[in-house]
Amino acid sequence: MNSNSTVYWSNLNEDNEIEFKTFPIRLTFIYVKEGSIFVNGTELGPNDQARMTDDHVVHIRAAKDSQFILIDLPASESNY
């Protein structure tokens, strides 16, 4: 498969924060496996997901010890 995508697995401890920088030609998808995180101020729990199309910076803060997957992918086929 050639899709120019990157998959990140994260374990984020309670009250820790990360920042993911992206570009307008990219999409960001987050799936929460365990715990609770805030993504740009919106709380997500287990099995929740977020899809971002216009955010150039994604702020993620763990409300509890958490595990999540972040996928960075092209917004269109021409960006492969």
C-alpha cells in the first residue's frame, strides 16, 4: 500500500500534553483506545474518534492515562 500516511501509537500519561503540527494538504484522524484525552478542547473517551481537516496544530492533553492512535494522511489522491 502506498498512501503517504503515517500512523502514530501514543501512550500519554495523565495531565501530559503533546502538539502535532500538520499542513493544509493533510488530514488528521485520532482514535482513543483507553483513557480520556482532550483534542483541541474536545474531550474524547474510549472508542471515540476525531477527524480534523482544517486544523494546522492539534493539541492533545490526557485527562487520564490514555492510549490513542493518530493517523496523518493526505487530503486528496494528488497529495500522495
